Amino acid sequence: MSEEKKIEEEKVEQETPPEEDKKTKKKAKQEAKLQERIKELEALNAELQGQVDNLKNEYAKAYADVENIKKRLNAEFDMRNKYRIQDFALEVLPVIDNCERALAIEAKDEADENYRKGFEMVKNQLTSALAKEGVEEIEALDQEFDPNWHQAMMTEHIEGVDSGKVIQVLQKGYKLKDRLLRPAMVKVSE
């Protein structure tokens, strides 16, 4: 029996290696599939990472655009708020001019003087209300002519007065904070 045992053992040995070989082949196939799947997942991960980077970039651009729009709108709002009174002031300036014309007339009697005082009160209230909003009269008389603030209507040569000086204000000019509302119409020395 010993020979039979040897033959059986050889048979077992011959049968075993093919099973082990099958297992190794199966394992190798599984390993290859696993490696292939890992490569696919790595490629997918790289693609998704690229998309994430792209979306981050687009988000940063959109965020910057929104911030720029916000800054621009705030600046526009501040500008509108700063000069909101401009249209109204332009409408009121002729009223102040008319009040000043009425004040320029000398009172003949007490009734005229009362009207004059009334016009003076109205003018003072209007100018103080406008001054609270930043509307100021442009100083022109005896000043150097400045084309940014003055509009020369005529010139005249006067002895003893330097050339380019404002010698008469024909109509007062006004500015709103740092913006010209209406230039002063002036007569300038030659």
C-alpha cells in the first residue's frame, strides 16, 4: 500500500497545484480588475477635481462681480444722497432772485417797508434752508475771475482796478457742496 499511497499523494499533489493555480489566476484577475477600477476612479476623481476648481474660479469671479456692483451702487447712492437737493435748489434760486429784486426797491411808506420785511424774511428762510443742505452763494465781487465759478457777461476798463477782477455781480451764483449749480454772471475789469 505504500505504493498506492505514493500514487495517491502524487495525484493529490498534481491536482492541488491546478487549484492553487486557479486561485492565483483568479486572484490576479481580481487584482487586475481592482487596479483598473482604481485607475477609473482616479481619472474620475481628477475630472471632478477639475470641475471643482473651475466652479471655485467661477464662484470667485461672481463674488468679485457682486462686490464691485455693491461698491458701485453704494457710491451712486452716496452721490445721489449728497446731491439730492440739486433739482429743487435750481427751482428755488429764481425765487431768491425775485426776493432780492423786491428788496432792492426802496420803501416809499410804511406799507412798502412791511412788504420789504416780509420778502426779507422769506429770502432768509429759503437761503438758510438751502444752506443746511449745502447750497452756498459763490463769492464773486472783488474776486479774481474764475471761469469755473463765474460767467463773464461784460468787461469794462476801470482805473486803479487790476485786470481780471470781478467789479459787478449781475446775478448771484450758487454751488451745492463742491458742485456748480449756477455760475455767477459778472462784469470783469479789463
